[in-house]
Amino acid sequence: MQGADALLRELDRWVADGRTVAVWWRDDDATQPTPALAQLVAAAQRCHAPLALAVIPALMSDALIPAVDDPLVSVLQHGFAHQNHAAAGERAVECGGDRLATAVLDELTAGRARLAAAFGSRFCPVMVPPWNRIEPAIAMALPDHGFVGVSVFGPRSANPAGAGSFAINAHLDLLTWKGGVRFAGHDKLLRLCAERLADRRCGRIDPDEPFGLLTHHLDHDGETWAFLDDILGLLAAHPAVRWAEAGALFDDAAPGVKANQR
């Protein structure tokens, strides 16, 4: 794969150090079966890569349940209805905003119950807040409402105050969002992946946090799909990489709460 040399060199350094890196994959905004979703699951199957699908409970169609009935696919919770409740002039947020915390948490709890009923043991009660944004009071209260973790974007140390040690984030988004959603670019993504793995290996960020890929299947174009196949194949073939399933990761990370309590 053209442009992969920097990433392969970085992964080789992990091997030379006698280390491996846990890699997980999160995809956001699932609500119903679509050709794009089928293409996403097929990509996971080709590389035997566990896929954590962040589902919007209020918008979910029951037809989604059989569409993702695959042992590689687990389900996380993507907010409640993916609606912006920010105060005027503030950045978009659903997990917080211009509402009482009790109202927000009641919604999230109702969404958790729906996903648990729909997906059973394949549902991992992890909150993936829309726009990767959650207010501290909401994050702090999640364990008391049956959630075992939270996942946003960026290194764990950069989480909002209160997200705590039960956060496991995504770190490489295949899309860029400023000025309209589009593919972030082949060489740029490979370079960023190598740099962010090096930061982890060298301890510049939390070395124990698994490295997360982030996709949004509904927004992929042909270039994005091609790159996804390429990077999944590259990672799957390298001995430095350990694919990690979301439920197992959050079982290990969540203090005092287990992901099998679903």
C-alpha cells in the first residue's frame, strides 16, 4: 500500500520492543440496514476485525437487529436521538446542554434499556456521545445508570473532567468534518496513525489505552471504503497488532462495574 512505510516502520518498532498494541474499531450513527452497513460488516469479516457499532436507540429500526447478527459485531449506545440540546451559541451536544441532568440521564437510561432488549449479550452499555462531546456531570453519573464506560475521540487524558478511567476512545477518524464531510486523505491518515502509535509507544500519551479506529459508514465515499480495506488488511497482517473486542476492553477498564451486567 503506497504511503504505508511510516506506519509499518512504527509497528515494527513495537515488535522490536517486544510489545503489541491493542486496536479496536468503532463505527458511529447506525440506525437501520443499508447497503453501506452491509459493506461495513463485510469489511470486518474479511479481516476478522471486531466491530463496535454505535447505535442511536431512539432512531433504531428493529430491522437492524438481524442485519448485524454476526459474532464480530458488538453494539454500543450512541446517545439517545442524536439531537442537539446545546444552549444558543454553544457547541453541539446531546449528553448535556440546556437541560436538567436528570432529564438527560433518564433519556440515556431508556435508550440503554432498548438496546439491551434488542441485542442482549452483544450490547455493551458504553456511551458514545454524539459529536464526541459529553458534559462532566453526565459522564460522572453514567455508572450509576448502568453504563460501564464512555468513548469519545482523542487521547484518554484529554477527556472532559469526570469521564474517568473507564474511557476508551477512538483516535483515527477516516473522515474530516470541517467544511463538509469528506475522506481525510490516504497519506495523511497513514502518517497520523504512525504518529499516534509512536506517541503511545513512547509514553507521550497513555500507553495502556487501546488504539481506536473511527468510521461513519453512512458518510463513506469510494476512497474511504478503499482505504478502510487497506488499513484493516495492513493492521490484521502485522504481528504488533492485537484486535480487541469492545466488551472485553470495557470489562477490563471499568472500575467496579462489569460489561456483562447488561
